[in-house]
Amino acid sequence: MSKIEPPLLSHVYPALVSFLDAALVGEGEPRLAQALVRLRFHGWCRCRPTCRYLRTAPTTRAANGWIHLDDEDAPRVWLQLDQDHASFAGMDICEFDLGPAPALDPDRPVDVW
């Protein structure tokens, strides 16, 4: 039996991936922007009901490096680098409107935009 892969993040939240792509290219990080097309949606952190951390890799892939994408003075999304610093293990959604929860994400926390 083959293992079913999680859906691509771009299929679950296309507006988020589009925003991240443009923001990373604008920040001079085109290599990291290119990694977005391969990100998978691994669900939400379950540390507390209102946690806004979205996982894009198994938790064992997370590194300590972060990139924050701000709007004026407020952070919109914090991206956690993976161990290779070539992609992302997850992201904290601070101020980004994800729109309605899609069918591919039935367990999205209520407080996430």
C-alpha cells in the first residue's frame, strides 16, 4: 500500500502561496520562493486551540531560522526554515486573510484569518 501524500499548500491556500512568492522575491529570496511550489500542507499545530502555526513539513524538519514578512509595522507571516535552509517547515500566520476554510483543511483553528 502506498502512502498518501498531504495536499500541496498551493492547492489548499493558493492566495497565501501567491502572497509568499511575491513577498520572497521582493525580499531578494527567489530560491526560497521557488521552494513554495513543493510545500505540502501537513495541518495545523495542536499546541493550543488558537495556535496559528501551519505545518508544511514533518516537525522533525524544523530549524531555528525564521523569515518574517511584514506589512508596515505589523508581521503578516513568519516562515520557519527547514533544516537545510532551502525550504520551509512551517509558518505562523499572524495577519493574513486565508479566506474560508477549504475542504482540504477541515481542522483549521477558528481564530485563523
